[in-house]
Amino acid sequence: MAKPSTCFTCTQCSYQTRKWLGCCPECNQWDTFQEQRVETSKTRNTNNALAGVAPLKMISLDAITAMPNNRMASTIKEWDRVNGGGIVPGAFIILAGDPGIGKSTLLLQVAHRLAQQYHVLYFSSEESLEQVKLRAQRLNCSAPHLLFSDQANLEEIITTAKHHKPNLIIIDSIQNCYATESNALPGSINQLKESAFHLMRLAKENTIAVLLSGHITKDGMMAGPKTLEHMVDTVLYLQGEDRWQTRVLRALKNRFGTINELGFFEMQEHGLQEMPNINQQLLEEISHSPGSVLISYIEGTRPLLVELQALTVPTKFNMPQRLISGVDPKQVILIAAILEKYLKIKLNGHDIFFRVSGGFKLKESASDLGIALALLSSYFQQPLPEKSIALAEISLTGHIKPINHINVHLNEAEKFGIKHVFLARNQKTENTGCAIQRFTHIYELLSLFSPDVI
């Protein structure tokens, strides 16, 4: 007879141990172990277990008839962009985000748009139908073909989906669903694994797209075991940036599209509204002043024009301060060291404050030249030419090097009225209406500033 037992499982990586540990030896995270009951049984004989099992029929790919996967486009362009053009039939998607960030609002708007052409079922496990109706009235989402339920029983949800055969089911949220065959509480590791597995099989075997909402931890990671992210086809994060009304939808995993794609929304009275011209709004906030430099970097397939801001002041301490946000601090410190080495600028005696406006996080070296010019502009207290942009890498020897996808950056810059572009000497470009100034070494950057301030 099976004997009940307990073990401790890490909520981040699913590592299991018989005793509680403060730090997980697998993922090095603290306070992540939760106690759970397990069933232990006598080991079965392998030969007996295989008796009577027929071998699977194997076929070649040439014998498979591929069905056209027509994506379900919601006409919410920012949502469709992040999903690679729309939801693929049979896809398994999870949307995570902070409490109150707008996950339920976005899901209801997507469901309303898709219900104009497709059969959609919406299961609200966190709110009653009355609460859902109030939100729908506020958002003007009243599609007659969109059906709702506030039940959280997983078996009932799957049975209902198989009976109605919809194109898409939405479950808000996975943490509140429960399977009766599991004795664990909703939101626990066992429940999440069990629920995710059955929903994945529902999506793949019945070609029903499944869209879930999920909670995140205090560290900003998706709540639940890491295996949950491995099971799904797409992982989306809805995040808020510096301005409280701005929401950014990110794709961190997408088997059917580009990862790191971004969609921009603005929270308004009637829900989340698209921000297709995000670069225009970013440029309106840029100030032409010393220490300000414009660069372009690519997130997914979209080039974004963002402002780098630097401030250098003589230090009053024995150890100069380095306060840097929005970019790897080591990158800024490295560029400052290169400027000091080759231009003899004593930045080691200055405090350096550096940030990327708009709350963006830069992860590519194409911003090297922009960082260098921002530091020089602040150091000399002289602004760069108005409506200019810097696009180049800098080597440890001080040489300025070309970057990839330069024509994508230039087309976006020209589209929004950029007049001057600073590039590497050997950067190959197509015809553009921008005035291009090329550099070989950082020595030549001093030509951008008046001789009397150098």
C-alpha cells in the first residue's frame, strides 16, 4: 500500500530534498522551499509494466499533411506584433505581470476583439461574473459570442472546452485553478504542474489555443515551478515603466515568433490603448542639453529611439560615485576608462551619474558611441548638434567599429526627422537623407566640441 510522505520542493527550479534548506543548491535562490505530500509505492517490475504494451507506429515527415496555421489576429496591433502576427491555433500561452498592472483588462480586450471572428470561452477563476461584467461595461467589451464562466475546477473547464470546441479559451488565472485528483492547494507546485500538463494536452490534441494569466513573485519572476515556462509555447510579461500609465508587453519566449518583441500600451479610462508611435512620444520628451545623446537600439524587430543622459561633476569624496541605471554599469565604466586612457580626460576624479530615459534596459554594444558622447558632452558642458544620433561600438583600443542592422536604424531615424548621424568610418550604409559624420578613433570625437572648452 502507498505510504504518504513529505518532501521539500524549490518553487523556482523544482529541486527536491527530504529536509528543508534555506538556499537551493540548484538555483541558489533563498527561501524557495515548500513542503508537499508525495505518494510512495513499491517499485514495480519493469518487465511486468511493459507487458502488453504495443509499439508505437513511426512515420516520416513526408507522410504528414501539414495544415495551414492561420493565426488568429485580434486587430490589436501591439498584441499581434508581440505574438508574431496573432495567436497560432493550438498554442499554449501564459501572460504574467504585477498585481493591478492590467492583465485582466488586456485579456478581456483581446477576447472581445477575437470573439468578432472566433469562438472564445473566458474562465474567470479570480472574479465573479458580476465583477467581470462591470469591467466589460467600462471597457465597452460586449461581444455576444464571447461566453463566460467563473468556475475554477480544471476537469470542468477541460470538459466544457471539449464540448464547445472553441478556437480559444482564456483562464484568468492559472494559480486559482485546481484539479480534484490532486490534494494540494490551488497555486501550489503540484497543482500548477498538474493543471499545466492537462491544459497543454488539451491545446495540442484538440487544436484549441489556451491563454492563461499568471502571478509573479516579489523578485519579478513568474510564480510557480520553472517547468511551467518550459511547458508553454509563449511567455508574455506585462510591465509598467517609469510613467505609471505606460505598459510594455514583452515576449520572453515564443515558439511561433520573435522573442524580446515589445508592444506599448497606455492605461486610460476605457482600458489599455495602443501606442504605435512610441518613438514620436519618446522624441517629444528629449531635451537638447549637455549630457544628452540619442541612440537607437532594436527590441525584437522594432528600433527604438531612446535618450542617454550623463552627468559628470568633480567628486567631493575619496572614492568617486558611479550611479548608473538602464545599462550595464560595467559598460559605462569601461567607456569612461577608454576616454581617460586615450583623451587624457580625468574622469577618475569625477562622479558619474548615468541613466536611460523611459525606463528602458539596454543590452547591446551599439550604444557605446552614445555613452562616450554623453560623457564628453557633460564633461565639456556643451550639447551635441540638435536632432543627432550615435550608432557605433568602441573597442578597447579606442577604435570606432560598425554595428549590425544599420539601415534599419537609419530608416527609423530619418522617419522621425533625425538630421545628423555619427557612425564608424567603415560602416556600410544605403542612401539616406541624414547627414552622416564618420569617425575612426575616439580622438576624432573632440572635433564635435569647441576648442576653447577642450
